[in-house]
Amino acid sequence: MDGPAGVGKSTVGQLVAKELGYRFINTGEMYRALTWKALERGLDLADEAAVLALAESLKWDFKAVDGGVALKTFVDGEGVSARIRDERVGANSSLVAANRGVRRFMCRLQRRLGRGGGIVMEGRDIATHVFPDADFKIYLDASIDERAARRYRQLKAAGVAADRQKIKEAILTRDLNDLKRKINPLAQAADALVIDSTRLNLHQVADRILKAVRAAHGG
């Protein structure tokens, strides 16, 4: 499953994975985890060789937590879910994700995780590059205003101060970075099911995907 920031890929992916009895992986966590580690070590994120060397030196694990379907990212034995919410991590992860060597490294990790099947994986280049022969490909989209509104509601519900206009500007910047990235930019796979979720809630999106998957498999 691919799509831009803020379309609900993680929520939808987990709903679909749970219904199918699969595991779910948010590949963005991997890039954010590396960004956090690089910032913690004081690395220059523009030094591509140094950031790649760091990625290769870390011990990467992916484990389900508290009975959930999602495989969470662990780096050197530490779960990163809380660490990667840091504002600095979010602001710098696009630079790390644009690192050619890092993307190749992460692609190998992602293919290893998906090799046995039974995985719903979301990101920016999963259907176009990581798994071009995936059994089912989805591209999830929504209007920029709706994506900003969802993120705003999410932050407010978590008790975090939020500015809707700043959120919108940040999403637009991420979109531009993802689309203009030289290696494996965000794009729709030619054979993907494209869903505009602007006027759908995330349960409706998941239901639409599940119906399409079952129809494709004769169920």
C-alpha cells in the first residue's frame, strides 16, 4: 500500500491485516528510527556514507507488541515507537529517506520481512519498487485539506498543541520531497487499486480493500 502523508495508510493497513490474519508493517518507522539514531549520534544527515554506515551497524528487529498485528521496529533491542514521534525526527526523516544507499538497505530489510507473505506493508514505493509483484497493490489518496484535518484531529486527541495551517504546510513539503526524490519517488503502480479516501472514513476504506482482495481471490 502506497500513498502520500496523512491518508490513513497505517490505520487502514492494520484494519485490513487484522481481518485477513496478516501482519502489518509501516516502513516509515524504519526511516524515522534511523533518523532518530543519526540525530542521537550527532551525525550530519547530509553525509550519505555515514548515515548508511550507521544503518548497517544497527541491529534491526521487528516484533508484534501487546498482541497487535503491527510489527514494530526495534533498534539495538530498543523499541522506537515513542522516540520517533519527536518533532526533529519528523522534520529530518525525508532527508534520510532520500539517501540512495539507505533506501537500498531498507528495501532489503522490507523484502526479507515480506518474503513469506501474509504481510500488509505500507510506504511510498512498496508496490512500485519493493514488491512490484505483490499479490495486491493499493494506492491511497485524499485531498490536502482532509489530510491536514485528520492529522490535526489526531494531535488534538493526543493532547498535543497543533496549528492546522502549519500541519498543511508540513504535509505539502513532505509531498514535494516524496514526489521529487531521485530514487524510488512516490508514484502509483499501474495496476494498483486507487482509492480516494477524502469522503470516506478509514473503516470504509478498509472494507473497500477487503472486498476487492476477496473478489480477486474468488472469495
